[in-house]
Amino acid sequence: MTALALRSLRHRLPAAVATLAAVLLGTALMASFATLAQSAGGAHDDDRELLIIMGAVVGGWGSLIVLFSVASTVGIVAEQRIGEAGLLRTIGATPRQVRALIVYEATAVTLLAAAAGAGVAVFGGRALFDAVQRGGLISTASAYNGGPASLAAAAGVVVLVSVVAAVISSRRATRGPAAFSLRQTDVPARRLPWWRALTGVVLVGSGAAAAVVTVTVTGKSDDPYAAMQTSGSAAIVAGVGLAALAPVLLRMPARALRPLLARSSGGYLAAENTTRRAHLFAAMLAPVIVFVSTAVGTLLMVGIDGRTRNAASDPEGVGDTITTINAVVIGMICLFAAIMVVNAAVAAVVHRRAELDRLWRLGATRGQLRAAVVLEAAVVTAVGIVFGLLGSTATAVPYAIVRHEGVLPDGQLWLVPAVAAVAAALAVAAAWGAHRRPGRWKTLRP
């Protein structure tokens, strides 16, 4: 099965590339921050605490997004093979062999991507350390000591999460009789797995609890940055939790938009797909939620801090250091989340090439199919923006309250439409671009 898995990768390049991109970029991001934590061991005493905060604590926030994105991508790619798994079982393959095939493919791609990501982090970690040092956050007495230990640890965690996601998804792909697996291809499951629902509820609850603690406890502390420690990651945690519930969150808003979309032929196809195949489009919805929640929540928090900080409350200029740290971290995390939006949108459309070809053969025009794909992406993005903004309130609202700006921040509200526009542009453009290639109609042979 190992040899078969390696050979089959040649015929599944789009899915392999989606997994490769998520794992490579995720490993590079995690490992770069991990090298800072390792460098703290031999750093100057005055710099050790800052490196630990950036490497372990702040890097941990980004790791949550990375691991969720990797697990989601690997799981979705594995679940896309439910129909293929049913066909293999009808010609004699056992469920165990099919599961092994799926897991071996995911493991091969993940190992290659994680190794490449660790290689990128060799330079990325040093570049991050040098940027922090040039910014005056740490002294020149400290030297970069990131090495194989931190790189291997980060890559190992990513590989482990990827393999576990592949194992779980492969079991679903081989559940029940072979005929049932074939039927699942046309009628996807409507029920959210209990473990995913529980994870989403726990994470959303954790983000809400952090917001409450910020207002009631840390916001009253003498330390002006105690509130940032509790509220800073709340939007990230809540966003990932909402993303875990993406299939459920998509159905009701998409159903409400159905009468409006169904006025045109392309809109009718988009309405049918977004309401009846929520699990398919949840792959595109999840990264949009995470991107909007993280970007809006954390950027508004930094803006609030800049407006409310003054020399009396920050005589040593600690706030400037914290602002610089936040800018570096938020920029890297948002960039990764934005790339995952594009990756997920392309993967979702490419997986449907055969379906789009069949619709074309049945009489749908190129314009109708293109309109359906674009409208689907637009609906999914709109829903993702709404829930992403909801997740962002876990950071922005409590921090605005404790800094005496009220429920809404006093400035930089232009960030909300700006981030929403970026998310919409990325998702819709990626879906349109992915459709353009099959739109050249290299159709399947009868």
C-alpha cells in the first residue's frame, strides 16, 4: 500500500499541493518562533523573558491557527476521497487497506512539506531574531541559538497533527458498506462529528471566558498590560472555535440568501450547493473566519493601546516594545491565514472539476458555471466575514472597555471594512482563478 500511495500522488497533484502548502507554511511559522524560545536559553538575562514570550507564548497563538489549518486541510483532502474509497472496496480492497492508503499518502506529503518548512525556518528564525534585535527589543549581547531541537519539535508536532487528522478522516471514508461510501459522495453527511462540535464549543467558550476575565479581573490590575495578556488571544481562540463549527454556521445564512440567489441560473446553482453541501464549502469558510477574527481583533487592540497609552502610564516606553512585538506577530499570523484562505478556495474548486465538467455536458454554459462558482465564494466569504467579526469582539470589545473607550473603539474602525474587503477579494479571486483553468475545458473523456 505504501508503493501504491506514492504512485497515486502523481494523479492527485492539486490535493497534494494543498496539503503541501499548508504544512510547509505552517511548519515554517511555528519553527521560526520555536527558535526564539530555544535562543532564550543562552540569551542575556535582560533579553531572556522577551524571547520566551515571543517564542513560546505569542508563538503559541499562531500555532493554534497553524495546527487547525493543517488538520483541516489534511482532513478535507482525505474526506474528498470517500467515493474513491468506495470504488476500491468494490473491487476487493479491505477497509484497512484503504485507510492505510489514505494515511500513507498524507504522511508522505506531510513529511516532505514539514522538512521543507523546517529548512525555511532555518533562515526565517534567524531573520526574525535579527529583526527583533535591530528593533532594539533585545540587546546585542544575546546571540541566535536556534537549532535542530526547536526545528524538529515544531515539525514533529505538525506531522503528528496531520497524521491524526488523516487517520480520523480515513475512518469516516471507510465507514459502513462500500455502497454507502459511494452514496456519501453525492449526499454528504449533514451531522457535525461530536468531537468537532465539542472542540468548537470549548474554544468559543474559552474566548468568551477570556473576554469576561479581561473586563472583570485583569482590566482592574495595576499592570496596564495585564488586560492584553488575557484578551490578546481571545479573538484567535474564538475564531478557531467558530471555524470548527463552519458546516453548521453556513447552512442557515445560506438558506436565508437562497431566494435572492435563485433569481438567475448561476445563482440557483450557488444556492443549491451552499445550502445542501455545507460540509464541502466549510473548507473555504473556516480560514475566512479565522483570518477576519484574528486580523480585526488584534489590529483594533493594537490601535486602542496606541491611543490610550501615555507617558505617565508608560514611563519606560514598554508600550513601544509591545507594539513592535504585536506588529511582527500579527503580521506573520495574518499572512499565513490569508494564504490559507486562497489555498482552501482553490482546493475546493479544483476538487469539483469533474462535477463542473458534467454540468457543462448537461447543458450549463461557461458563464453560468463561472457565475455559480463566484457566487458560491461570495456567499461563503460573506458568512465568514460576519462570524469572523463576531469572533473579533472577544478581543476588541473587552480591551476597549478596560481602556475606557466604551464598547466600540474610538478609532480605526476603517479596519473592519478593509479586512473584510481583503478577505472577499482573496477568496473570490482564488475561486475565479481556479475555475478559469478548468474553464479552458480540457474535459473528461467519455
